[in-house]
Amino acid sequence: MKKFDFPLVADVLFYTLAAWFVLVGVLRAAHVAGGVCFAAATLIALAFGGVLLFAFSLRRRRRALGKAEREEREKLMLHLALETDERVRAALLAAICADGKDAHCEGDALAADGTIVVPVFAMQPLSADTVARLLKTYKERPFLLVCNALSPEAEGLLRAFGRSAMRGEEVYELFRRTDTMPAPLICGELPRRSAKTALKRAFSRHNAYPFFVSGAGLLLMSLYVFFPVYYLVAGSLLLFAAVLIRTFGREA
């Protein structure tokens, strides 16, 4: 059963109603008869809402696919940073071999088609010091550094010595393309900010000012629009919320 997407429906309803109010105001200003005005505004707003529903649904599906891939890549990078060096090399060796290359273990590194492959995964982008140690270790031998990310200094050092790197995006693509994703992943669930924490931050005292400005702006706009009731109600509520947040809100 498909999950009901309330945020999507709420967005479409909001824009549809907004379009309806605007159309009614414009048509009434053009002295269109009442019945024709409301009927035309309703039909145009519904058509507009249908187009928005299709466009928003397509965009959300694309974003969902991209978000799923980003989350899977982040989980893989976390796994490779926490896993033992031996298992990281074994997983990377399996992926390289599945990609059609001749590879084998060579000490603390791998060799693939005659190129030394050095996996170094960490929680933070690798520093220039790490790259410098690898340059000392392998001296004149060329190598491919496989990592999650590189600092700008590390990238510059690698480039200066003619060495290359395979970063997290390419590593993830290699495992995904060859269907050799490690399983199970260590700490597969990344910590996320809870709704309760987000709500507390939204209603902290320092947010009283934006609420106040928004409410005052809506009240001011009510003087110049065709249908001021919405602006009066919303502006008053925002001003009231600003007072409550300023009085009872938590410190940031």
C-alpha cells in the first residue's frame, strides 16, 4: 500500500488555494460577474493544482532516489572507516576483481593491474600528513589512494607528486556496480536529529524576532490585498507566537 504523502498534498493545496484567491481577486477587479468569476477561478486553480501535483511528485521521487543513494554511500563510508584494515582490503579486493581487473593483496595494500592500491578510510577527510607518510612509504612507486575524502592540502600534495585518488563517490559506485556491497554494515543507521529536538530549536527564544517580523509583515500586507482576512489572522497568530516564544521559549 502506498504511503500517503501529506506534505506533498499540503503543498499542492496551499498553492492551489493561493492561486484561487489571486484569480478571484483579479477577475473581480476586472468586473467579471460573480458566478463566472468563481467558476473560472475554481477551474483554473484546479488545473494549476493538477500540474503542480504531477511536477512535485516527479521531483520528490527523484529526490528520494538521490537521498537513498546518499544515505547508502554515507553508511558505506562509515563502515569502511570502522571496519578492520584486513576486512576493508578483502572487500575492496572482491570489488576490484568483480570489476574485471587482476588484483591481489600486497602487504598492507593491494595490487590491481600492476598499480598499487592503498585503502585509507577515516571519519574525516585525509590530511596532507597522511599523504606525506604514504609518499615516504612508497617513495618513487606510483600508487592509487582509496579514501572517503581528501583535504584541499592533501589533494594538492597528491597532484604535485603525480599520484591519484579514488574518493568516496567512486568507491561507492564500484561496490554498487559490481554488486559487492559489504553486509551487514557496521552502524548502518546514522544518528539523526529527532523531531523533538528540531521543535525545541524552532521555538527557542532567539526565533521570536523572525516570528514578530513575519507577523507584522502580514498585518501590513492586509492593508493592500483583496482578501485581508487571511493576513489578519495569520499575522495576529504569528505576533502572538512571538510573544509566547519570547516569554516561555528555551535559550538557544
